[in-house]
Amino acid sequence: KMAARGRRYFCTAGRGLEPFLAREVRTRLGATEVDSVPGKVFFSAGAGPARLRGLRSAERLFLLLRRGDPLPVSRSKGRMLHEIKSLVIEEPKYWLDVISIWRNLHGHEGKKDDTSQENRLPLKRKSEEEANSAAKRQKAEQVRETVSEECQVEAGERCVVLERKRDQDCCTESKASLEDPSKRSGEEPIVNEQLSFSFRVSCRCSGAIAKVLTAQEIGRAIGTALMKQCGWRADLRDPSLEIFVHLNDIYSVVGIPLFRLPLANREYIKTAGLRSTVAWAMASLAEISAGAFVLDPMCGLGTILVEAAKEWPEACYWGADISDSQLEGADVNIRTAGLMDKIELLKASVKVLPLPSESFDAVISDIPFGKKFKITKDIQLLPDILQEMERVLRVGGTMVLLLSQDLHKGMDGITRCAGNDSPDAISETVTAEALNVDGNSSSLVNGAEESFLSGRQTCFGSLVPDGIYGISLGKTDAFIYKYRKIAAARDR
């Protein structure tokens, strides 16, 4: 049932990026049976590891083992734990098949296990220097991934990853509870030599079930059952295999991470700025084609430019920023990514760009609203920024902007003023029933809203809104605006 053509996967995604990811798996992987829920996209594909690794809008990629309805909630913890354990307890043959598929897909991502030589997972040997460097990077990225993904992808949900040193007492208790049950009960574990390696269980629970059971209790029960059933060895810190369990009011999901590090952690980004998945999503809306000229007039560390140039290398990219330190960081990222011949940097103010009018096919920018690089007098400066971006954009070109909630409100105000409050400019809000990133509509997806302009669309100068996408940046929400230039900018 897990043949190559029918392999089921799911990816975690930042809130609001689900439609981008759904579209990407279809176009990049030829995926079928694509289905989105808040924070996740499920799909079937026969693609190999290299193509799967190429997903740009996903946080993490999992081999899907089980997906079902939410588990019934009762007052009996024992009954509920029995139901939960039934999600993962199968005949050893089932797990042998699962591990075989996982090993084939996992390929050279595995680590060296301390089981017998014939049972070790396939490995790609690295030099001592590479291994040490990778270990340090992995430790740092694991911590970053825990913070970013858990906040961004599953915001507001209670979760646990038992190996984290975040709660030493919890880890100690879990380790004790995951001792070989046969040593305590005198039972003989069902040991299969082919399956004898280390594992851990990462569990998230939210909604009604979280009011009865903690993630620690669920993870402990599943881990103990697997050790008894398969003879596996629990390793909470550095296991060969991780089993991911997510239970909430919408679904019950069990999966295995395909790669050790999140897909969102780009090896070619030296200094992280904007989340790489968000940068890619913005670039995907810009309709970049071969030979196009693309500008980020407030490029910061250059994340948008790097993501765009990696995906669409036949275009020419320019980045401008007023900050020397930001330009230095961008230069480092560009060199690390090997894109020195693709991206040009210049120091300039976004209000007065030393660039010819109508010289770029796309303008993409993250309008700063962080604590360190926040624009002063945001709303007052926004019209000037838009006018200058509009000036350098060619007719028919696209502009993609990332705005904070405050700037989003300011943008609506500017739009209304530009349209003289015309009654023909109608703004509507409807429930998002379909996920669409083709520019035909814009989505504040998955339980939020889908906003779009209809009738005679209000425009700022020569820019017509072509989509608004609500996304999460972890602790804050933001909006991706897409505009299309329909006529030459008026003289100012």
C-alpha cells in the first residue's frame, strides 16, 4: 500500500503558506490527492529524495503513516491511551515495510547507529571536518527550527519534543518511563533484528484531547508500546528514527520525518533574515521569467533575492538598501549561495532610487517593520515608497510587498484615498473555501478569510491590486500584497 506511485507524504507549512505549498507540490512533483489543513499539506507523489528536497515553501517533510479522524475523548485516560497506541501498534512486518521505504527515501541522511553492521542505516560518509561542521550547524538549526516551526506552523498549540533540554525533569521522567518494559514485567519483547535501532516519539496535542492528556503522557505511552512490540531502543537525544504524532480536533496524524533538518533551513543562507519560505512565496507571485529584471529596493540581508535567483536563475537581480550593515550581510549571503554573477547590490534610499523609470519587470520587497529596522513614520512614508517603486516598474510588471498589520491598514487607507472613495471600488471578504495562488484570488487561508477586490478595482496611481495573502511570521501576522502595473506612472 506504500508503493512508489502511492506514497503519501505531508509537509508542515507556515500559516497562510498552505496554498503556495499545495501549488508547489503539484507543479514541482506532479503530486496528486493534494489536501490542505491548517499548517499542513498532504499529497501523493512518486518523486525521489532529490526532488522532494527541492520543495521551497515547506517547513518539514514527512512520510505519512496514518491519517484519521480525531480520536474520541472520554474521561478514562486508559481508554484514550489504548486508542492512541492503536495508531502505531502494528505487526512487526508492517514496520519492516515502513522502515524499508524510509531507508530508501532517507538515503544518505541517516546517522551511524550502534546496532550490528548489517542493521545499520545507509550512510554517506563525510570527512571529519564536514561532520564536525554539520553537527554544530545541526544543533543550532534544531533549536531555531523548534522555535520557528513550532510557533509559526502550530501557533498556540501545546507540543513536546522529548529530547529537548528545555525541561530536564521531563526528559529524566520520560527516559525512566521508556526503559525496556520486559525488564520490569518479565515479558519477552518481540525483537526483530531488522528493526532493532533507536527511536524517539515527538508528540503534539491540542484541542479537546489536550484537556485530558498531556503530550508527555501520549509520547510515553506510544514509546513504551513500540519498545515492547518491536524491540526498539529509546534514544531521546540522537535517535535513528523519529516518529511524529499530532492529535487535535481535526485529525490524527502519524508520520516519519524524511530529512533530519527542516527543508526551510537553507544551507546557502549564511545569515538569516526573512523566513526563507515566505521569501520564496513572495518571489513565486512575481511571475519572474527568463531575462527579466527584478528589484528589491529594501533588500536587507538579501533573502528574497537569493531565494528568487536560486529558483529562477535566468533573470537579473538588483538589491538596494540604505544600511551598510544590511548590505554587507546581503553580500555574504549572495557569496555563500554562489550568486555573485546574478545579483547586484547598491546603497540607495527607497525614496530616491538612482534607477531609470520603467526599468524593472518585477519589484519585490519586505517593508521593514521589525524592532531593529522599523521605518519611522511608517504610514507617512508608505505613499512615497510606493510611488518610487511604481516609477521604476515597467507597464505590465508585478509588485509584491510584505506588510505588517499596521501597514496593511495604512495601505487600505491609501487605496481608498487614491480612489477618492469611489462607490465603484468595492472591497469584499468571504470565507476561504478554495486555496488559490494563481493571482485570481487572494487567500487568508484555513479558517481565516479570503479577501479580494471586485468591480472596478481601486488602484494607487497605475498599480492595480492583484491579491492579498495573510500569513504568519511566528509571533506576528503579516500580509503579502500583489500589484500589477497597468499604465505608465503619472508625473509627480
